[in-house]
Amino acid sequence: MDAEGEPDDVPATGMVRPGGRTARVRDAVLRAAGDALAEHGFGGLDLADVARRAEVGKTTVYRRWSTPAGLVADLLADMAEQSVPRTDLGSLDADLAANARLVLRTLTDPRQGPLFTSVIAAATCDVRTAEALHRFYEVRVREWAGCVDAAVARGELPAGTDACEVVRAVSAPLYYRLLTGGGALDAAAADRAAAAAAAAARAGVYVS
Amino acid sequence: MDAEGEPDDVPATGMVRPGGRTARVRDAVLRAAGDALAEHGFGGLDLADVARRAEVGKTTVYRRWSTPAGLVADLLADMAEQSVPRTDLGSLDADLAANARLVLRTLTDPRQGPLFTSVIAAATCDVRTAEALHRFYEVRVREWAGCVDAAVARGELPAGTDACEVVRAVSAPLYYRLLTGGGALDAAAADRAAAAAAAAARAGVYVS
DNA sequence: ATCTTAACGGAACCGAAGGTCCATTAAGAT
DNA sequence: ATCTTAATGGACCTTCGGTTCCGTTAAGAT
């Protein structure tokens, strides 16, 4: 978070005594930030409001996170740690479909959906936030890449297939819809995304 | 833009005398807004700064567009009118690749790239802006859907293929990379996106 | 148990984003 | 050419996001 270029590494606030109160404050603030983001979007994210929701001093929020983007970056770092384990249904199509359904459920969830769009918006405004977002997706993608590797091992896909790229291909159309519109985000869209990724993978498009 | 629910439709500013000065001001402001967006992103979009760049009174900008999101919405409406005509190379693969390369060129352009990310960020903060963005992409997608329809007519793709969905499938992975990272936006990525869409389309994934 | 000081939080402060007022300019109708 | 008034833009004002100051609380070391 705070990689100050200061003389002899001045420790960032919250790093020397990370236990007890400090941790409690961080949790409360990140939860409040998520709520605020889901409700008002990134554009309407006000640090003072977050402080109020978290029942924490306004000063504290400004001192530790400074800017809305910084706060979102930390929220993302926190989200990346709570990775959901993937399923393993034994066939590529089933696994990719399960992944697509999971993404769909996330993006259409009344809290998670707005939260994700907000977080993406935040990432476009600040490089550090963008890096945090990239790291988050790297974790998620790598988690699901396993089922593609398994499919390669089973001989369902050509050797040398880029597993991560296949997983991203499943998510991409759903995020595209979320952001640029053009059709509803429903089960049909999810299944189509999964089927498309599977078809392309079988055709060897993702062989590096 | 201004669909006021006022008694007996009070005309929005700029609608009664749209010629001469008013048009000149709009052009200058939209150009300035695009520059500002490309440079500082949506988060750093300041209406006063836009006014300064456009050499226009601050009051004018606030009166006509009110909010950053409103300004971006108008900018999008303007962008939607300047549609670039598609190519027609005679084969599905070539046409989709050309489309992918065009999207790539746009997203990696030093001005257009940041502009597009900013505009997408703006759309997440305001419903009206989101609608404008959707309309923009609807125009773009429909423009290129023609070459998919042609491929169906030539028998390259199964009848009943949803042309728009194929076109979106080409763009989606590129936008996904732009926003969530995970790999460079290069020619290889563009070609892969086109190839994947073509493979999935041939497999009948986009038959409605 | 005691001590040091990291971290918190209330109050007061500051600057600029955003809005109001009104005189000036120029579309567009006659 | 003349007139009406839509639209502009400068000066001024108000609100509030963000910061600073400093006293209070409680981590973590002894």
C-alpha cells in the first residue's frame, strides 16, 4: 500500500501495531467502503461518509487511505485473500459452465455487482488501484485455470493450451455486457460464454 | 440529454438556438472534455478545467452539462455519430481480424485508449451516461454485424447466427484485458480474439 | 503492572469545486 | 435593418471535501 520512498523507510500507519483496534478499524472501514461503493458507485465515494458508516473518526480514514482510490486498492487486496475454491466436475464443459455461472452470480448480485463495476471504475482512475485489481483477477484466474489444465491432461484440449487465457475468455463476454450493455446478464449468456471458450480452446486458439 | 419532467416541456439550454455560437461552444467543450478525460481520467475531470481549455465561461459548462457524467454522456452521443465504416475483405476470418485490429488500435491509441477507459468509468457512475455508452456500442456493433451476416449468406456460418453477439465476442477479450489486466494488448491478442470468435461461431455457439 | 508511543478521533480551519446574479453578445424571427 | 431574447461569461458567494492540530486511548514491549 504505502511504499514511501522516505529516508530509511518510515513505516506506514497501521503497520507497527496491526493488532486489536487497528485491525478492527480496518475491517469496519473496508466493509463500509464496500457498502458505500455498492450504493453510490465510485463517483459518489466520500471518505467522510465511509468514516461515518464505519463509526470511525474521519481523520483516521484520511490518514490511512488518503484517497478514494487508495481505499479501493486496499479493499481489493482484502478481497483477493478471500478466494472462493473452484469446483471440479470432471469435464471441461461442466467446469467452464460452473465458472461462468459463478461469475454471473457475482455480477448480478445486488451487492457484489455494483461493487465490481465500482471497483473497475476506480481502477481506471488510479494506477495503484489498477495494480490491485490486476492482482485480484490474477488470483481468481489462476484458481480456475486448474480445471483447464486438468482437461488438457485428460486429452480434452490440445497440449500447450494457455489455461489462464481460456478462463479469461469465459469471463470476458460477461464483463463486456456488464459494462457496455447489449443484452441481459442471464444464464443463457453465461452458458454461451462457457461454450464459446470451450469451442475456441478445442480449436487450438489458445495454444501458445 | 435534458429530459426535464417540467410542466409543458421547458426547452433545455442550447436547443432553441443551436446554430452559430452555441454549436461552436459545444464543439470546443466536447473536444476539451475528451482531452481532459484522456489526460486525467474520469476521476480527475473538472468542469472548470474543461471550460478553461475550451476558452469558454465556466458558467456555460455548468449550465449546459451540470455534472461530469452529463458532459461525458453528451460526448458519447457525439462520438456515436462519427461511426467508422467497416471493411469487407470477403472472408469471415479476415473481417473479424480486421475488426479486432481496429479495436486494438483504438484501445492502444495514446488518446483514444485513455478516453475509452474514462468513458467506461463514467458510465458506471451515472445511468444516463451508461445509456449513452450502450447506444454508442450498439451503433458500432451493428456496423460490423454486416460482415457476419455476409459470412452466414456465404455459408461460412450456420444460419440463425446472432451477428451482433459474434462482433461483441471479438471485442470482449480486448476490453477485458484493458480493464482487468492480464496480458498485453498486442496484435497477438487481437488475432486470438478474432480467431476465438470465429471458432465459436462456426461451432454454432451463437445460433439463437 | 507499568511505560512508551502508535493510532485514534473531535474541533477548528482552509481552499476550491460548484452555483448565483446580472450585464453583454449575438441567433434567428420580423 | 431592427428587435427580441437565448445564450454566454465575468464577478461574487457559498458549501463542503480534505487537512491540520492536539488531546485521548490502547497496542505491545519491558
